[in-house]
Amino acid sequence: MAISFRRVTKKFIVICNIIVAVLFLLSCYGYMFDPQRFWFISLLALASFYLLMILLAFIFFWLIAKPKFALISIVAMLLAWVPIKHLLKLRIAHQFEIKKPNTSLRVMSWNVEHFKIAEHKKHPEKKAWMLALIKNYNPDVACFQEMVASDKNPEAINSLPAIIKELQMPYYYYSYNTKLDFDNDHRFGIIILSKYPLINKETVSYSPNNYNSIFQHADVIKGTDTFRIFNLHLQTMQFTNENRQYIEAPEMENEADIKKSLNVVAKLKLGLQKRKLQSERIKKEMKESHFPLIVCGDFNDVPNSYAYKTIGKGLKNTFAEKGAGIGRTYSHMSPTLRIDNIFVDKNFKVEQFVRVNKNVSDHYPIITDLYYNKP
């Protein structure tokens, strides 16, 4: 009887291990499935890191109990080795050198969360902290998402001319929806700031022409080189505070909990499907560029997702090149959410990368130094 119980238990654990291995492989290669039709597979990308940890736990268990069964997890990890390299970087993080050579181009991408305009009356110091952080790292080009500023009223809280003057970045391109404002004064959009001249500036918009359906690009001229900078903010999840609270402490005890769960899943599904269309449109525009590309933005999606792979195809991810660890860029909910990225042309050498661990926005800024190897 005891032997039979052990056999049943072993078979059950083996089956569980196989199921986790299959789910892990689907999470790593979910970008190969169309999110419009197979959105439930695309959702698995959110769980890739956790599934990887479970596989590692299975390996340690089997090495003690029955070593040959550890091959289930090992084979799954080997099959997903390339996606794992985008998910997790097992290297020592090097100190980011603030001073950079003149031959480098320093690029920053940051969702600045409105520059804390809603908290200005009670906490005006927060915007000052953010501006001080930017000045300290002194980027040559900065791409901001969720930018709230006024390009007309010099007395506005977030006066764009004042911000430009303080950051000493005289060239800019601000794209926004005129229907969105905070007080009939400030606009809500995305912006490229630069120490170098910007030309061929363009905002690309699709129906319904809202915030997430637009993106921008401009050409930056550094010496004899010209690079095309893309700045984008893909579809948000539109989670409410109630959604976030449920995600952080999910329960399935009553009908109300089920409704909360279904509401979260519905928003995740809609976000995946919209980001699919947005990423394809952005990639189409990228392919028309005759200049080396630098793509910055809040992707609202994780590595191994359809949007990440579509936009990043043929480019280098600066975190994957020089980052370390998980590289979380969103400070709420899951600690594995690396949803902000800087992709660059393959002829760029990524000299250094940093995720600035300062909790002054709901996103952490990411910064990279680039050296262009002319082909």
C-alpha cells in the first residue's frame, strides 16, 4: 500500500512538472501566436519568471528524490535558452559612469507620470527631484512618456520652456492630443528632448487617435551622424486602484471576487490585442527609416511578448546587452515587470546601461550610452 501511494505521488509530481514545463515554453514563445486569437497564450508571458522559478525548484527536488526526472526541467530551460536571456541577465551589475566621452550618445527613456503635477500643491519637491535626477545623468536625448506640460503659458506649473531651460536641452518635439488636458492649459503626451538638433519630426496617429494610438519619431543630428529616434507608449492596461488591489491580493471566495478576476482578465486581453496592432504599425514605420534606429518607450508589455518581439526584431535591447538581474521598470504590482525598453540598431555598441532605482515616478528611468560603429 505504501509503495502504491509513493508511485501515485511520484507520477502526480512528474505530471505537474511536465505541465509547468509546457506552460513555461508557451510563455517564452507566446509571441509566435497571434494575440487576437490566442490571447490566453500571450498572457502566459506575464508568468515566465515565476514558471522558471518553479522549474528550478523541481530540479532541486528531483536531484534529491530521483535525479533522472530533473531532465524534464533542464530540457525545457535549454529549449527556451534564448528567451531566458531576455528575461534574466545573470551578470554582475557595474557602476554606471556619470561622466561619458564625447563620442558616446547618452539616451534616457522614462515614463515621468505627469511630472507629478497632481501632487504639486502638497509636494512640489517631487518634480524638483525628478528634474535633478535627469540633470545628474545629463542625457543627450531623453524620451518621456506621460508628459504633462504647457508649451504656451510660461506661468504654468509644468512650463515646457522652463523645463527645457533647466535641463539645457533646447531641441524638442512634443506630441499630444489636444482633447486631453489637466486644466485647459497643460497637455498630455510624449516628448523627445535633445541637446542636438532634431529634424524630420513626425507624429503618427491612428484611429481612435487617442494617447496610446499615437507615436512619434525625429532625426537627431550628432556631428556627421544622423539617427532616427522613436518614442512610444503602447496601450495601458487601464487598471483601476481596485484592479491593482485585487492583483496584489487575489481571492476567489465569492461572486464579487469572480467578477473582479474576470474584469482584470478582460483588461489584460484588450491590452494585448491593442498592443499587437500598435506594434505592427510602429514596425512598419521603422522599416521606412534610412537612418540607424533608437527606439524608446513604455511598452506596457514584458520580454517575450508579441509587442516586444515585433518592435525589437533585428535590434539590440540595451538591457539585454549590459543590464543585470530582472531589470524591473514598473514599481507596482509584480516585481518582474520590465516594461520599459530602449532598442538600438545593431551597429551601435552598448557601452553601459542603468535602471535608476529611485522611486519618484511609478516607473524607473533607464539610461544607456551608445557608440555608433559606422558600417
